[in-house]
Amino acid sequence: MSDLGKIDRQFFDRRVAPNLGAERDDVAIGPTHGVDFGVLDIDGRALVTATDPLSIAPPLGFERAARFALDLVLADVAVSGIAPSHLSICFTLPETMTDEQFGTVWETIHAECVDLGVAVVTGHTARYSDPSHPWVGAATAMGVGEHDDIVRPDGASDGDRLLLTTGPAAETVGLLSTLFPAELGLPDDIVGAAQDRLEDVYCVRDALTAAAAGPVTAMHDVTEGGLAGALNEMADGAGVRFSIDSEAVPMRPGVERVCEHLEIDPWAATSSGSLVIAVDPAGVDAVREALEARGTAVAEIGRVVDTGDDRDGDGDDQGGEVLVDGDRLEHPRVDPSWRAYADLAGAANE
């Protein structure tokens, strides 16, 4: 397990997977590394659910921070192709957060939930002496739909084509340039372009748009571990090869310059708001057109190739692989944005 960031597959397999409580027949999809949601079978219908921490960073402004935090939670259900419909939310607020600040956060969450058709069904709100920004709680999103409509991140198959929305490191660059503009030490125009990337961090509507336009066979949001992590998790889960053309991968303005300055590999850095989407060839044009109609940057970056694994559950499967311009792309294991955040925060406190 790394010192910072999400646990890796080895830790999950050794410490988590063997200890998942009672076995129940109604759990259609349980905890799986690289799969951000679970599924319950309720009288033949699917209840998709996902849990995430809540991060509220005051320098973003409480309205923008709240919308960002909510989108991160709802996205893990939306990438299933099932619209999030219910929310359970827990706030463990720091003593420094005022009633007015919390009011802005809650009113923003309410307004966004109304627009997306999401009802808050339960929660917990309190102040405690130990918590501090940005980690102020956690939430569970839920969505109800049909089992056949679920899009899994491990569902890619031979012949599918791969689309990417937004591009690598947009979240990392947007957050770091907004939280630490002076510490970056870059020209104002570069910092401004990087700060604009915070407009790219929302993907709930993009995920639902893609799934509706499909057929989409697999979808994954590009969070910790970045594009390299998301591609590997999808390919390994499906037991297929992803063949990626690096020249086709879009880079938003400001990303390359900031990543180079911070010595960050943009392909390894978290980029909430970006989606990797595997699409049946017959649906590629429809998905691209639907996303572009929303003003979302999207590009076809590669194809899915069968590695020959039978995936029949006999234990002989060898997993998948990702090739970029013919060379193997490994999972980064540790997201470099954590180190960059710590370094910039340290510089800000000097």
C-alpha cells in the first residue's frame, strides 16, 4: 500500500477481498479493484451504488468546491450508464467552517441534485475538533435501473474503439494552479490557462450522454493514477489489449506546461472529468456527436484487441495490457499529484 492515494490491487487482494462480510445472493457486483460501483439485485432491478470521500477546498470558493465534490461522488454511479437518483451524505465539519459557508455548500449541492434528479435520502452533519479542510465527510450515491443497461469498466471487447473526453491531468493542473498560483512561479497567462481546467472536471452528464448514445461497452473515469491507471484497470479487468495512439490523446491548454514545470507525468496524474469510453464501432460517431453537442472535447485514441484469454473463470486468464505506440504502458501505482500538492503546500506555508 502506498503512503498516499488509493490502495493498489495487491493490497486489495490481500487485505480487503478476503474480508467482505456476509455472502448474500442479492449482491450482483461486489467490491472489485478498478470498478468504482457495486450493484444489488432488488426484485429483478439493479441498484447501483458507490461511496466516495467529500473534499471541500475553500480556496476554490465554496460553491465551486461543493459542485466539484458532488460530481466526484455521482460520477462513480453515472459511469455505470445508470443515472444517479439518490444520495446519502455525511459531513464531519471542521470547527473553522462557518454556518454561512456550510449553507453555501449545502445549497449548491441541493441545486445540482435538483437539476440531475437526485434526492437526498439520509445523512449526518456535525462539527468535530479533529477534521480539517479539504476532507470533510463522505457520501454514497445510488441509481436504479435495469441490469442489462449497466456499463461496466471491465466490459471492453475485441474490436471496440476507445474514446477519451477532456484529456490527461486536467483536474490536477486546474486544482494546483488555483490553490497555489504564486507557488507555481509560472507566467500569468500559463497559470490562467491552467486554472481554466477546473471547468473540465465535471463528467456526470457526459457519462450519461455517452451511455444513451452508445452502444457503450465499458466506461471508466480518469481519477487517481490518471489515464495510465484507468486504461490499465479497464484492459486488465476485461483481459484485452488496448492499443493507444499517443498523438491522438488530447491535451487541454495549460496542462503540458504545468506538468513539465512540476515534473509530473500527465498520463499518471488524476483527471476527474475525463472518461475513457469503449464503444462498439457502430456507435462511435453517435457517441462523439452527442458529447461534442455538449461542448465536451472528445477524441478517438485507440482500439481494443483480444489477447486470447478465455475469461471463463478457470483461473488461467492472464489479464490485459496497454500498448502506447507499440510500447507497454504500466500502471503508475502512485499518483504524482499527491507529491506535487505536498510540495506546493509546503512552499505556501514557508
